[in-house]
Amino acid sequence: MVRLGVNIDHVATVRQARRTVEPDPLSAAVVAEMAGADQITIHLREDRRHIQNRDARLIREVVKTALNLEMAATPEMHEIALALHPDSVTLVPEKREEVTTEGGLDLKSVGPGIGDLIVTLKDAGIKLCAFLDPDLEQIKEAAHLKFQAVEIHTGQYANATAATRESELEKIKETASAIRHFGMAAHAGHGLDYHNVTAVAQVPEIEELNIGHAIIARALFIGLEQAVRDMLKQMGRL
Ligand code: PXP
């Protein structure tokens, strides 16, 4: 059974557009869980463009399933993660100019500080995951650094044309199998929607999907609870 993590950053994006108090991502976390989400995912960005420290603290207190914190591997985020104690941390690359996370982390250029970050967070009981492109060299590096999970960046697959979709899916399948071969858990996310999710959810090695944009976009018209249920259905869960 593949788990669904619902990424609620976009709810905070709408709030921050007016620098006001609504909509509150905390409410989104509660509704998503009631609808069957297995996890709440938030990205605390360096520029705080959506999720704020206050959101992270309150969501941590309220979430009953699991909290996955996406973050850059910086000293500030390292400290925040130790204090917040999410169930898992997914390390992502971050650039101020980007609209959303572009591409996976390059584990060969992250610098020596990452070793200490991985050890201290794991010692604190937090599961460590790396967000990586479907690239075998990166998977080997993740195993070497002793990550417990890899989230495969599915952006290329999501943006593929009809002509390239199958080969992009094949890459995801091969990568998921390599991740398992190295004893890590295989997750996937980015750009997944109601049309392209089923094939990824059917990859036997994949245990978890993290999905934001498509669910929040649908929620605008039919409500978050139904949007989460519809996604679970497409994943073969309902
Ligand atoms: N996983 C990671 C690591 C991400 O950075 C994002 C985007 O914040 C997602 C999953 C969700 O992507 P989307 O919003 O396209 O579903």
C-alpha cells in the first residue's frame, strides 16, 4: 500500500499573498488527515515565502499521522529540524529565484557538513530522505551517506510528452529498484496529478508519494477533503 503525503505549502502561499491569517495551513493539515492522508508534508524555505516557523510548530503539535519536513541542508534548517522533530526530513535543493523545487539534490556537491546533519538528525530519531533525480550515481551516493529513503524527482516524467512518458516511467522503475537494492525506502513526488499518478503508484518498490499542487488546485473547486479522497482513489487506495 503506497502512502500519500499531502504537501500543504500552497495554502500558506495564498495566505502570504495578503500577509494575513487565512487560509491557515494548520486547518489544511487537519482536513487532509481526516480525508485519509498518511502524512503532511511542508517545505520551510529559507525565504519563508509560504510556510512560516509558526506554521511548522503548530502543525507538528497537531498532526496525528506523520510530519515530513522538506528543507535545504543549511545550518539554520538543521537547528530548526532538531527543535521541531518532524518524523522525517527530506533534503531538497533550494534556490531563491526558483518558482518551485527544480531538479533533485546533487549529493556530490553538497559539501562535508551534510554528514554531520545526517548523523545528528538520525540520532534524534528522524528519518532522513534525499530528493534525487532518477540517476543511479546519485542513488549510490545516498546509500553511501546512509540515507534511509530517497524521494525520486518525478518532474521529468510529469512533464514528458506522449513520446517520452514510457521511457521516463522506466527510469523511475529502475531507480526505485536500485533504491531498494541499497536497502533504502523509495518515495516519489513532484508534478504528480490525477492523470499521471496511477502508473507511479503501481511501481511495486515505491512506498510513498508526496503531492501538493494538483490536490490544492482541485481543492479550490471541490474542497480539500474530496480532492484528497480522489487522489487516494487514483492511487488504488479507495
Ligand atoms: N516532493 C518534493 C521534494 C517537493 O519539493 C515538492 C514540491 O514542493 C513536492 C514533492 C510536491 O510537488 P507538487 O506540488 O508538484 O505535487
